[in-house]
Amino acid sequence: MSQINSPAELEEFRQSILSKRDPDKHCITLCSGSACHASGSAEVIASIEEEIKKQGLGAEVDVRRTGCHGFCERGPIIVIHPEEICYFQIEPKDVPEIISQTIKEKKLIERLLYTDPGTNKKIIHESEIPFYKYQKRLVFGSNGSIDPKSIEDYLAIGGYAALAKVLSGMTSEQVLDEVKKSKLRGRGGGGFPAGSKWEGSRNAPEKIKYVIVNADEGDPGAYMDRALLEGNPHSILEGLTIGAYAIGSHEGYIYVRQEYPLAVENVHIAIKKAEEYGFLGKNILGSGFDFIVKVHRGAGAFVCGESTALMTALEGRAGEPRPKYIRSNIKGLWDRPSVLNNVETWANVPLIINKGADWFTQFGTEGSKGTKIFSLVGKITNTGLVEVPMGMPLRDIIYKIGGGIPGGKKFKAVQTGGPSGGCVPEELLDLQVGFDELTMAGSMMGSGGMIVMDEDTCMVDVSRYFIHFLTDESCGKCVPCREGLRQMLRILTNITEGKGKEGDIELLEELSETAREAALCALGKSAPNPFLSTLRYFRDEYEAHIREKRCPALSCKELIAFHIDPAKCQACMMCLKKCPAEAIVGGKNKIHVIDQEKCTKCGTCFEACPPRFGAVKKISGEPVPSPVPEEERIIIRKSKEK
Amino acid sequence: MSQILLQIDGKEVGAREGMTILEAAQSVGISIPTLCHHEKLEPYGACRICTVEVEVRGRTNLVASCIYPVEKSLVVRTRSEKVDRIRKMILELLLAHAPDAFELQDLAREYGADKNRFDKEASFCIHCGLCVRYCVEVRKKNAVGFVDRGTRREISFIPEIAAKECWNCKECFSLCPTSALQAAFVLTEALISPSSEPKSEE
């Protein structure tokens, strides 16, 4: 491939790609993102390719490995084009049937289709499945249709048109103005207006400037940036290059986690291809504009997602935050103006340029424009990545898209914003998602983690879990974070173990104030959030743990006990046989009793007891009833009474 | 250099551009407590004991005075109820590690800090980084550094460098506010020169 030297040549080349593609030809796309890969998509695609060859369809069917489709709960997912037939949870053994039935005979395979849990009807097309139907997939939508390793796939869907538009007809001021007008806010956590950040760097006197992609996604359960990098790396490169043009930078960095091998691989391929085609390097598209991108792999520190720590790490030093009284867009990497934006923020840029700020601002709320990708995980029926317009109520995300809480359980809270975010309770479910809305509710947007919790979740334990995470991930430089979190974790652990005492809540509040007001970086300042937001909405749970030594969610091991109700026990031996600690005494026709000394509270008996008996009880905050005397344990069954 | 006028504890102070609040305060005899600060070293901003209240454009914020650059018309309060409360908490957190350090005890008296508020975990080091930074910035030897992160962070001499450089220097010793450094050094000394170890019985 020779370089593309002008926007006109790019269009010509795009047309030549499209002319070679027959829209009516069968194409099987298969999700090959990390999540589906873990569910066996590599084996599935191998058998698809083999089967196509075997059935002699090589010339009639294309196979494409795409990025993440989002519905990870049901992976591996395949979509058969042009009909857009969507099959879920495919295993290699399903493949011969798919090829012979659906491809050859044009027949649907019912069992592989999605069943609507409400109506029990089968749904054929992706766009009709509730999980997808209510989404607005502007940024994430192309993920499922292109091969991330193929630049031609990206060009076929209009890739690099925004870059061509910028380089051929817009001044850098115009680009900046468009981004400012779009009111795009940073998708990585802070929600800072991207345009203002760019403008600061642009106006800074220093000549050498940098643009950086923050792909150090580290929130537990969040993987939207990974999916974008793996599935559509060129969109990020295109956005980054446009940003570089707007601020006058000629060097960019992608700081990506080492733990994302597929993302690293696909980004490297994308950069190489973009250089080959002339979208990166010298004199891009004949415009005279030069720009190069380098990849830096992070070594696994959560704190390096913080902008100053990331830049320190990029400079080759230990990733510790530095004081930020002068913003990094003025004095950042190597003390030069540096625009750092998150993966998703950069991926929004080509859209804004292509379709205009006016188009972009029609989505969202007053303060938050466009869409946001959330990673919907936890106690939710449809686990996966969802992209919704800003302003969608949490309730719609959780129930309409997420399909509600599995197992007939009750919703309790949704944790947003990563470890330093907060928990939003049921009474605020109608809250519209947006930067300011979530902050006002005591949580935050963060990078888009959304962990759903049901009634079995103990909120004190949730707070302990996140504080533990942050204690591990603190860099350890400043006292309020390093020492404050150490003590907070100790107190919270005590509370969940029934060793809480009066005054603990107040001490935690005081430690929170010190961290919030005096910590060095954003990680430390927001570290008390998991505690503060759970205290705000679930104070009663803290008090029950401390005062009554009771865990209302029946979750904290040290505070619960298992007990068999003698009136309900049918002496079926199920729990007795399954107890791994051999803590259950009893026998045939003899009521079972749990030896509290031996019990490890693993909950196996609770699961094992047939629901029609429901004899095993979980209790907390009350003494375990004393076992029935030995002589009263015999069950005399009526049928055998004669 | 242009003169910047700001107000510290109600007093008009003229400062040079690029000065920190701490330096401006010290120049007029207003004292702000510090633990990780040293005039020969780059500002570090880790102990946060020098936290002060500043008012910028009507908003009150807490900032570390050892790194915050002076601004025109800045209003600084070096003591306030909140500032004192935070300093007290920082001292209590540090006293759990170094209950006998004189510098901490003096400050504890000033701010009413209780050295028994948190369970003792006597590691002695309070991670001020004076030894580490002095060795890097002034001596340029890198013989002592931080290892690990978060609550597991500690200082450690690098035996290969320490064996060569430290015998005739030991300038960092007097900087240590809690004498943790000596302990670490003695340990390393033992490790790098087995001849100084007591001979095991043969």
C-alpha cells in the first residue's frame, strides 16, 4: 500500500474498498474481545472457518473477527449479515448446524436466538433485543462490525474522514471551537470540559506540546476503554490526531495497561497501519502536518490513571502524583503543555468533527452532552457494556437495558464511578446519569463503572472492600491517604467483624475529612467516598453492625449464624451430606442440628436445603436457638405410623 | 522579578514570583509547621502538615503551603479550626508509627494530638522522604530509595551503592525526624559487611 496523499485520494481509496465489497454477501461477525475470548470465541471461529471450507462455501461467506459487541453475558456472540441474525452463547458444536441451516438453507436455529424474558418470544435481530434497543451506540456501535486489525474495515465505515476534513478545510482554531461548542467533557473521571483543556495547552507559550491517551483503566469491573481499544483503535488514533492538530502538538502517547494484551496488540497494529497509509507520520494527507504516536505500557498501578502520576510514569519515574497547582495542560509531561484525555473522550472527537457540535449536543442533559459507555456489572441480568445518552435515568439502564436483578432479588444500590465513586440507593433510581447529577447524589461519573447490588449486599462490607482496594493502590506518598486509609480500613474491618464500637463512625468521618481536604491527589481526595456515600444512604446498616452486632444483609460472616428450624426440617440428609465441615448432626428421620462450633458459615446447607422445606435459616444479631433435645429429634411420619 | 502582594494571617506580605506560601510566610517570620520540607530540596508536599487555608476568588481551599505558589491578592490563614483539626489528625496518624519522635511530640503538644489515638505500629519511618531526596538531589548518589507502595511503602538502602558511598557521608542521618533511617542503615550495614556481624559460634 502506498501512502494516501490527499483527502481526495482517501475518498477514492474508500470507494475502491467499498466497490470490492458486496453488501449482499454473507458475512459472519464474531465477537473476539477479551470477554468473548474467555468464553471460547477463538475455538468457535476456528470451527466456523473449518466448516465453511468443509461445506464448500469459501467464496460465498466472509468471516470477520470483531471487537466487543457489549452483551458479554451472552457471549460468544455471532451476527450473520446481511440478515443480521444474532446468535448467542455459541459453542463449536453449534457451528455445523449454523452453516448448513442458516447460511445454506436460510433457516433460523431457534435455540440460539435471544428469548425475551418478558414475552418469551424469540428475537432475531440485535436491534430488537431490549439490551440493545434502548442504547444509543454512537461511539461503541462500530465495534461489532469491523475487524480492529483491518484499517480497510475502518475506512469502509468512513474512518479518517474527520481527519481529512480537519486537515483540508479547517483551521486549528475552528477545530478547537467545534470541540468547545460540543461541550464534550472528559470521560475518564473528572468530567473536565475537553475544549477548555485543549485551549489551555494551545495558548501555552511552550512550543513543544503533547497529547496523551489515558488507557490505564483500572476500576474494578470496568472495561469500556479496553473494549474500545481492542475493537476500534483507529477511532482513538483519529481523535488523538485531530486533538494534536488543534493544539499544535506533534507527538502523542498512549498509556495503556500492560494487563490488556489484546488492546496493546491492536493498538500497535493500528499505529503501524496508520503510518503505512499516511494517517500518522510526516505530512499527513499532504497537509504538511506531522504527528507521531508512541505506546507506553503501564506496569499495573491504579494510581497511574491519575493524570500527574501517569505523566510521571511516562517520564520513566515511579508513578506518583505530583502537586497540581499548575494544571498539566500548561505544565505536564516533561513540564510541557500536555492534553491528557481518556480513551472514550478521544473516540468522541471524530464523531463531533464529522457530524458537528450541534448534532452532538442534541444528546444529553444541560451539563453533560453526548453519550456515555457504562460497564454494567454485578447483580444484574444482562452484564455487559452499554452506551446510553447522558440523562437516561438509572432505572432505565438497570431495568430496561440491564434486565433487572436476577434471582427474584430486590435492588439495593448501584455503585458508580469506580472505587472512589459512591453508591446510589433505590430512592434515587430516577436520577438522570450525568456528571453533575451523580456528583450531587454523592457519587460520581468516573470512567463509567456501574456495579449493581442486591439485597444480599452489605453496604458496610462494600465500603470496606473499596477502601481495601484503595489502600492497596495508594502510592503511599502523602499522609492523609496512606495513613488515613490504613486506619479507615482497620476500623471498617472491625465493624464488619462485630468489633465496631461507639465513636467509630465519627472517627471515620474525621479521617475522611483529612483525606478529602488535605490529600495530595484526586485519588486520595476521593478515597473516602465509598464510606461517605454508604454512610449517607445506609447509616442504619453501620449502626446495626456497631450497636447490635447485626448485619442486616446477612452477609458479614462474623455476624451471622446458620440454624435449622426443627419444625421445618424433614431430615432429608441433603445439607448433612453436603456440609464440608461435617458440622451437621442428624440422620434418617432425625432432625438435623448444626454444631455452631464446627460451622464455617460457608452457606452450603442454606443452598442445599430444598426450597419446599426452607428449614435452614440465616440469622444475625440474635442468639442461635438452642438445639432441640436429643430425644425430641425423631420424626414420626404419619404414613409409617401403623 | 515583580513583587506579588498577598495577605497572610491579616498581614500584607510582598513576595517574589515563584515563591511558595511557606517561603513568603517564613520571610516575614510567620511560622508554619513542616516535616517533609527542606530548604535545600525540591518541594515535595507529602506530609501535608503545612496545610493552610487560602481564599482565591471568594473560594476557600486547603492547600499545602510548601508547594502552592504565591498569587496576587491571595488571602492565607495559617491557622483555623479546620487547619488545626487536620494537623492534629496528621500528627496522630504519624505518632502511631513514631510515638517517641521529638519533632512529632513538640507538634503534638501544640495541636493537642493524642499519641495513643490509633493502635501503635512502630515502624518509626514517617515517609517524609528527606533521606531519599537528599541523597538524590544534593549528594546525587541514589543510595537510599522508597520500595513498594501504599501502606507497604518503606525506605531501603541499595546495598551496592551504600557500600561504596555511605561510609564517608551519612549526611542524611541528621535529617531524619524519627531516627528510622539509622535503623535501616544499621541493618543494611550488617547485610553488606558480614565481618562486622558477631561471629557465630563454630
